[in-house]
Amino acid sequence: MAGITDDTTDGALDVHFIGNATVLLRYGGLTLLTDPNFLHRGQFAHLGYGLLSRRLTEPALDVGELPRLDGIVLSHLHGDHWDRRARRHLDHSVPVLTTPHAARRLRVAHRFPRTAGLRTWQGLTLGRGDTRVRVTALPGRHAGQPLLRGLLPPVMGSMLEFGPVGGPVRLRLYLSGDTVVHDGLDEIGRRFPAADLAVLHLGGTRLPGGFVVTMDGAQGAELARRLDPRRILPVHYGDYTVMRSPLSAFLDEIDAIGLGDRVVHCGHGGQARISSVPGAAPTVTSPSP
């Protein structure tokens, strides 16, 4: 991939924002993928109960262009996070780390036998060579209303802790998953030091009846304030018709609370290198026109 090298001996994390909540992560010899969504522009994602949403953007990579994967981190089982193209074309031998709810379906119906269902605060370690990552499931809540939560699939956030096998954690990455802000998220900051990078699912996804089930700009800024990450990468905005809160709303809100300098301005198709060195600026490569 242009702009990204295989040299991560400096402890840096290479991030490729493919689109929606799909991010390719490389650290040392490890390669991970989050929330695989490879539907093309104009195709429809199935969100359950007959609800469809049309994709407005094109993924930066097709599923067949992915490198060898060491693992997939799936926040929940929704058609814009695990779609029919992912189900058909991903390597079925790759480990998938997700919620217990999603794991049962992936193992049986989708035939991904190496799927692990993680309860909140439960972790699992993946490794390749002398590099490892510990993935810990974190609280997430797809909606504020109890009744609506019963209709939506359970969702998890994740903390990814990268480092050498047998050595200390060198870099922490927080994945919010499709959560709204709630008090249960405060426990993340009490259990983990501030993340080097927080990947926040935004978009202000709005369902029929006006129910908002992902963070809008104000909620995304509030979560950043609570967790105080060193860098912030906004994702999951502008990709589907149900997303009503634009990236500009988050940027305005994050500027208003004085954290705008922490945002990694890596748009759809962009790539960034996040250093584990405190104070080091990320290197961002924009996609070719």
C-alpha cells in the first residue's frame, strides 16, 4: 500500500481507513481488521426488522485486496459492520473477536469456526512472531432507550494493547464501537491509562422514530473529553443514509472543548502512522485522487 511501510520497529501503528468503521491496522508483524464492510456505493446494508440503508461511499479497498490478516475485531453484528461480501469472501480461518451474541451466529451460520465471544472486560491475546496484541472487550450501548436496546444487537468497544511478546504494552488503541455516551463508559478510563489513539464511531445514526443509535458530534466530543486519548480518529460518518451527523459537527464540538489538535485528519481511504512516542505528531497520507 502506498505511503505505508513494513518497518514498525519504532513501535508505530499504521492505520488505513477503508471506510465506515472498517480500519486496517498494522503493528510489527501483526495485521488486524475492524468491522469489515465492503459493500459498494449504492448497495444496501440490512439493519434488521426490514430496515435497509444505502451506502453513499465506496470502500478504499475491496475485500480481495486485503493483506493476510491475523485477526478481525467486530464490534457487533449489523449489516454495515459485517456484510454479505465479508461473509462470503473473507478467509474463514481468521480469528474473529466479537460479542458472544455475534460469535454464536458467526461460528454456526457463517462458518467462521475461530470466532471468540468476549464478555465485557474479558480479553484475548493474538500474536505473530515477537509481536502481540491483547484485545479486551469494553462497555458499549447501541441506544439509550431500554426498549430499543432490546431490538438492537449487543455491541462492544475494544481496547487493543500492542507490544512485544513477554514485554510491556507499547501502544493502546481504543475502538468505541457503535455506542452512545453513557456513564458505564467512565470505567474504561479507570481501568486503562489514556489510549494513544481513540477510534470513535460517529455519524449520529438515526432510525425511524428519530432514535439516535450512534454518537453525533457532541457525544463524540464528550467521550473524548471523558477518556482523554492522546490522538482521536473519527470514523463511521457519511457512509450510509441513516447517518445524519456530519464530520464537521464533531470537528466543531471537539474544537470548542480545546481538543481539536488531537484529531487525526485521516479521511476515507487515508493512511496514518501513529507513534508510541508521547508528543510525536502522526504522519497522514491522503488517498490518490
